[in-house]
Amino acid sequence: MAQNKAKVLVLIHSDNGGTYELAKEIAKGIESDNNATAIIKQVKESQNQKLKNIPVATVDELPAYDGIAFGSPVYFGNISTGMSEFLSKTVNLWTNHSLEGMPATVFMSAGSGAGKELALQAFWNSLAVHGMVLVSNGIRGNEKIDKSIPQGNTVLGTTTMASLKDVERPTKDERILAQLQGKNFAKIAFALKGTFNRKEVAFNEKSTDFNQILKEKNIILPQVPKPAGNYKPFVRTGNLIFINQVASKDGKIFNPGKLGVEVNEQQVKEATKVTMLNVLSVLNEAVGGDLSKVKQCVQLTGIFNTKDDYTNHAVLMNTASDLIVEVFGEKGKHARATLGASSIPVNSSVEIQAIFEVE
């Protein structure tokens, strides 16, 4: 039975958690009749405590589902910027008809409620361009809700009026409406499963979900170091991103000094890892928090603060190379240069220059 279930993606952008709360209710409804499984993902990484552990979806994985429930805040009568940016990346799916015939439904966190139908219609327009089957909410559940308070029910999809503080939001009834919407959508997704042509996309969730990879490997990216002069943390030209970093941690140089004088090899290896984490943090910012955009680590150059007779630079640089391959796999394998210097700015024991190719 489990193999015959429809696989439904609940894809959201959420600012403060309102849309996520509805998403959880949509997911409950999807799974309530045991004919579908629900997977909640977000379109971009969030630092909000409620949202930061939710996996980030990639555009390429969308055709692998039997239906998608889209959720977003209302931005001035329109889809949120985060969701709009994600949908703007689906051009290749559109040209390849990858989502045609797939069922879709929509729910939103609507602030005061102003413009919610307009925003829902804007959402529908974007999905209609893909030829998706739009599943409305109709008047489902309307007869049972408490009409003495403002509720987010619409025929186009459930909303929650998040900024109205008369009661806790989403309200009990908004949650029920979301569950009913999810239950109905699962019925449609299950009925249409296997009936629409789609371009299958082979993907491995762990290989494309870099947030999960970092979490599993206990790799924590630091805050992007602030430039110490009149320059940028990275520069992008075409599809290449250029990054230079030293061993800065928490605003201080980590294990500073010259190898063989103030620091030993182990300390420099530790400083190299700190430096490479800084590179990854800057890279993450450069791609808008979506590391799946990285196509290749092109080159790493390691510069070490050493004495003139030191020749074991490659062993030190292996720390950086191993880390980048651990995160990106084959995409992390790169060309490399390693050298020694009589001194490095701010007395760092290492500096790393990196070049990445991105989408």
C-alpha cells in the first residue's frame, strides 16, 4: 500500500512561521486517508528558529512528485519574494512540460486578509503557465467555522490572517480548513497518480539537500567575515565566484603565527579548516543560501605562513580539499595550488583563495 501512495510535496516560503503552521495542517490532511505521504520543504534557507531545520527543495526535484501544495505569505496582494524567486527558476521545467498535468493547490498566510484573493489568483496564474491541474478549496468546511471572528477561508485556498491578534493564529478553524484542503488534495493526487506525462528527474535527496548534509556531518557555517578593507567577501563574474579568506573566527585570528615558530602543523591544519569554513560561508551567501547552485569547485589555492625550508604544504592543504569534497562530493573535486609565504596579512597562518562555478 505504501508504494502505491501519492507522494505530495508541501512547498513553502515562510517569514515568521505562519505559513509553516498551515503547512503542517495541510500535511496532516494529506496523510489522513492513508492514500498519500506529505513532505514539507521550503524554497530557501531560513534563520528563524521555527524554520531553520526544514529541508530546502531544489527545482529539479519537482517533477518527481505526484502533486505539490504551494504555501506563501501574501506580499501586497502577490506571492512572496522568496516563492517568486524560486518559481522564476522553473523555466526549464516549463519548456520541457515537466509539470503538465500534475495537481497543485495553494494556501497562504495573509496578514490582515487584505488582498488575499488577489494573491491566491497570482499564485494560480504562475502554476497555470506550467499546465498544472489547479485544485481549489471550494466552500469546503465553511458551514462549520466560527463566523463571529475573521477567518481565512477562501474558495481558492486556505489562508490565515496572521496579523490579527484577536485569537491565536492560525485559528482552530483555519487549521481545520487546511486539513480539509490537504485531504481533498490527496484524493485528487492519488486519483491522477501516473496519468500525466512528466520528464522524470533522477535525484537523491541527500545529495541535493546541502543543509541536511551539513547537519549530518556536524558542519556549522560561521557568520560571513566582514571585510577589513575596501573590498567584498566575494566577486561574481559570469558563472564564476571568487573568494579569499584567512583563519578568522569570532572576530579574531585563529591560531595565528608562523608554522614552526608560534604554531605547529596540527594548529595550522585546524586554522585551515576554519578558513575553509569561512570560504563555504561566503559561498553560501553568494548563492543566496542555495548551495545546490554550485556546479563545481574549480580551484583552491592555499598559502601558508612558513619558514623557507618547509616543504609539507600539501598535507596542510588536504584539510581544505577533504572538507570541500565531503560537502559537495564529485562537484567538490578541484584543481589546486599550494605554496608558502614569509608572512600573511593579520598574522594568519593560512589564506585560501577559491573559485567556484555556479548556475
